[in-house]
Amino acid sequence: MSPAASVDELCALLTAGAAVDDEERVDMSAHSLQCAAELAGRAPEDFELQIAGLVHDVGTVLDPSAMDSHAGRGGAYVAPLLGRRAARLVTRHADAKRYLVATEPDYRTRLSARSLETLVLQGGVMTDAQVRAFSEIDDLEAVLELRRADDAAKVPDRVVPGLDAWRAHLDRLSITLG
């Protein structure tokens, strides 16, 4: 699929996520909104990170059968509209899971059953060399924060602000880049 052409197109895709069941406890739309809300609480001044949380799984909505490449697909989809940083955060959130499993002994125990399955599809636990390389990436702390918010954003019936609450942030970020 082509990159997102407009905020309207991106919002339509996020809304369509309600029909995508990723075998988690919430649909992709609810998961995205929960992730953004988590990040608003954790990093209230970092709107790009919050927006990255909102769109981090658009690659899954685009192609639910390709969990191994959803992060890269999602990053490529949002890059022209939301910029390099948001795209980079989206692209790296799956590798952040691999990194955290390798570097935090109890992290694996906090993952959902589906996240454990996709961990294997996404390359498994990072090697020592991969950990060293990943620890040097730009914006490491933001990527890890996105990953942790992703893990926390799977609560059935959790009430969070809807997509309309994020529209102004999406518009502002896309206008800033345009």
C-alpha cells in the first residue's frame, strides 16, 4: 500500500482497526488508542511519541497476516505524513520487545501470549551483538517507552480518549512537516 496521503486517510485506517482481531484482548483500534493514552501519561510533553503510540500498529491493520514485518510497514506508511521520528519509533517498536527480553530478566513474563508468539516471528531474543547495536540507536528511551506502553495497552473495556481527541495532534504534526 502507498504511504498515508492525509490525516483523514490515516484516521480511516485507525478506525478500520476495530475490525482487526490480533488475537489480543482488544481490537487494534482500541489498542492504538490505549497506547497513545498510556504515552500521554508517561510522556505528556512528547506529542510525537504519543502519536507514534497511536499509529504503531497500522502495519497490522494494513496486512494482519504479516506480523513479522508490521513495524517496518507501519513506519513506511506514516513517514511522509508524520515525519522521520514518528516513523522511526513505529519501525523499531517490535525490535524493542526483542531487546527488552534480552536485557530485562522479568520482561518476558509480562508479555501476553500473542506477544510471545510474535516475538518468535519477529526474530526472537536479540543476540549480544544485536543488543549492543540496538542500545546505540537514536531515541532509545522513547522506543522503549513506546514498547512498554504497547504492552500495557491491552485492557478490555478500558475507557480512553477517542480518535477525535488525537486529531488536532495529528493535524499539527502533519502541518509542521508539510
